[in-house]
Amino acid sequence: MTPADLRADIPALDDAVYLNTGASGPSPRRVVSAAETFLEHHEFEAPAAEGMYTAAFDTLDDVQATVGAFLGADPSEIALTQSTTDGINRIACALEWEPGDVVVRTDLEHPAGILPWQRLERTRGIDVRVVPSDEGRLDIEAYRAAVEGAKLVCVSSITWNFGTRMPIETLIDVAHDAGALVLVDAVQSPGQTSIDVHEWGADVVAAAGHKWLLGNWGAGFLYVSDEVIETLNPRIIGYRSVVDPTEETYEFEPGARRFEIGTVNPAPYVALQTAIETLEEIGLDAIESRIQRLATHLADGVPDDRLLSPSDPESGLVTIDVDDPATTVDRLKAAGIVVRSLPDPDAIRASVHVFNTEDDIETLLAALEDDR
């Protein structure tokens, strides 16, 4: 498959220049069709054949293996969730919190990496330390000081607001030296860059398939290292979480599946699996290279005083200062161009993916002339 083949298979691109994959990616027909085909089999054929639970659970196990291979992890280290936010919350609720325990995050985190700690601050009396940034960059020494004595660090692999790529392996090493567990919000990474969670050294990685992977809504995934799994005690439990749900005394699954609960619709996960396979047909290296070229084209066309992301883009996320972001987003939408506004910085953000073209970039740049 080529980027042109992928583009031709995405119906949403027939009517718009779509530059908002960092929020949600438009799915190809083959991804949606895979979900529909499974759903029809599950509801129409499986009841009288292998059984609905067998069909569902065999499929979910298969998806776990695909996600594990995609992340460089063992299938036992993968749990299927609904979203990145869902995964982060499952971890936040699985730790034993005492008043004064410290969580460290940066000021670059998405609300998914902020709200769970605010709740624990309110309900358990934890201390949340926020590491400040400058144009999407962290001061490593300020970070090193902040993580001293911390119980957990939550950090993004790619920042959602500036598109900067965090030195994730360094941040994890520093946190581990301080004795902290590290949870990575990686949702902006899968689909635009390759990931090896073992090389990162992360304890937990949360992500989802509906952004750069171009999957459907409702399919997230959680990597939990075998080295830390026994320190985590899920607060929500169901028959998927335990070894034998019929035993009088339950025993959690030995791996990450302890974070799964019960009956879910497997169709979004079939879409996730198909989405991964689709992008792997193009090749992650080829995808990353094309994104880099197109994002550079966009960054080069934005005046220096308006470009808030790096002039040498580190991802497909390009943030641009305009006089009135909300009005600009509406005006561009009326012209058939889809981007989004950001709360901080007060700007617009374009997301450049492999299905985009040089013409898409030129169309956006021409439309932004009115904001200069």
C-alpha cells in the first residue's frame, strides 16, 4: 500500500483538506469494513457456531498479540482499554495512595494526564508537582529536582500542544533513579512514529487507536511492564481480570489483562488491528519520513513570528499563532480545511499525516494569508 492508496480509501478526504489527525484520524474503508464484518459474524453467525464469547475472546487475544508486537512488548503486557484517558485512570486507581505522595507531571500534558491527579489531590491529599516548560521544552535539571521523592511521573512522548518530542528515555531514567514509576501518555506517537516500549524502559504506556493509527473510536491499549505489574492492584474487577472467576477466592491475571474487566464490543479492536496492519503495509519509516517532509513544508511557509512549533518539526503537529483561533478554525472549516484551536497556547494546530499531500499544505498556507 502507498500513501496515495491509503488516501483513496478514506472517504472523509473527499470533502475536506483534513489536518486534524492529532485530535481524531479519519478511518479508511478497510478499517471500518473489518469492524462491520466482525460485528456481523459475532451477532449473526457465532451464536449458533463457536459461541459469542469464544468469538469475542479469541479475537481480543489476537488483537493483544498484534498490539504487543507493534509496541515491542509481550502480549501478556498489553491490556485493551477504551481510550488513553481510560488507561491512565485505571493505573491511577491501581496504586495505594497516602496523603503527601507525590505525582509529577509537566505543564505540557493533555487533560488526560492532568485530571486524574487533580482528583487524587482532592480525595487522597497527594501532592502534584508541575514541571514548567518553555516552548514545548523541559529543563532537565528542573525535572530532576521535581521527581525526587515522587511516587509516579506522568509525561507525554509527543506534546499535544507544540508537537515537540520529549527525550522520553532520559526522562524515564531520571525518574527511575529517583525511585518513581513512569506512566507515558503516548497517544500522539503510534501511527506517526515507531515505538519500542522496552527500549523506552517505561513502566506503563497508555495510548489509543483513533488518532494517528486511523482506527475507530473506543479502542485504547495499555502497556504494563511485567516488572511492575505485581505492584498494581486494580480497583475495578471482572471475569476478564482474574484467572478463574468461579473460584471462591479470586486471583488476578498475572499480566496486564488484570486491567480488563468484562464484556466489551470487540469490533473497535478489530478496527485497531486492521489499522495497525494497514499502516505497517506502508511502513512506519516511510510514514515518519513523509510526515517530516510535509510538516517541514508547512513550517517553512509560516512566518517565523507565527510559528510556535519547532522550525524543524519533530512530529506532524504544527502549531500556528493567529489573531483569533476560534474564528480562524471556523473560517477554514467553511473553506473545507479542518484544523483545531488549542487552549494553551492560544493558537491553531494542524496535524499532518501520511495521507496528506503537498497540495493540502499549500491550500492551508494560502488560506492563512488572511491571518497575517
